[in-house]
Amino acid sequence: MKISIQQDDFDIAEESRLLRESNSNTGAIVTFSGLVRDLDNERKVESLILEHYPGMTESSLEKIIAQAQGRWSILDVTVIHRIGELQAGEQIVFVAVASLHRGEAFSACEFIMDFLKTRAPFWKKCLDENGESWVEAKSTDEDASARW
């Protein structure tokens, strides 16, 4: 399991290669990479500033991954989340799950991402042409995690 909260960008190909090499029984790897959108509720986003609570964030992610491991037979997981100021179009999050079979990898990856959005202590401030404002939680994210 790899959890990283970092300012630096990440290399999807390299992270996938590391996950693939972590277990010779891997039959499927599912990845998700999230990007900073340039529009949010029809306002033009210049950048996002992401903050987190060190220690608490990693612990929350460990618990989310443990829940996924309890539901599906997964071999390994990588979660990378960036912090600091990110421009529109930059990578913000990466979730990858390795398992014996694709179905478990798909489900676990989606579960981890849904719970990361609603349970991990990250805060986003949006900078746009009107200044800056905190990004509110979305009901669609809560709905997505509620289905699990």
C-alpha cells in the first residue's frame, strides 16, 4: 500500500508500473486520475489551493483502504493526492488498485475514490476572476459514497 500526500506532480505510468511489479499474482490494475477542472458551476477556475490535516489525512486514507480490502480481494493500492496550489488541467489525485480480477479492482477503485471525496480531510479553495472562495461539498459526492 502506498499513500502519498505531496505537492509534486506524479507519473501515472511509473506509479502503474510500480503497482504491477508489487505482486506477481496481479491480473488487473484499475487506475483513476483526477484533474483540476477549468470550470466549476460555470465560473472560470484559475487554480485550486488544497490544504489537508497532516497525519489525520493519511490515517483517513488508511481506513478507507482497509474498508476496501475488507470488501474486495485486492492485492495492492496506491493513493496519491496533491496539495498546494494547482492550476486548471493539472493532476490532483491518483488511485490505483491491483487485484486478481478486474471486477474487484474496478469496484475497489471507485469505492476508494468516492470515500476519499467525502471522508478524507482535504479543503479546496478556488481562485477565479471574482477572487477566492472555499469549495463546498457536493451532494453528488455524498450520494456516490452512500450507495456503498
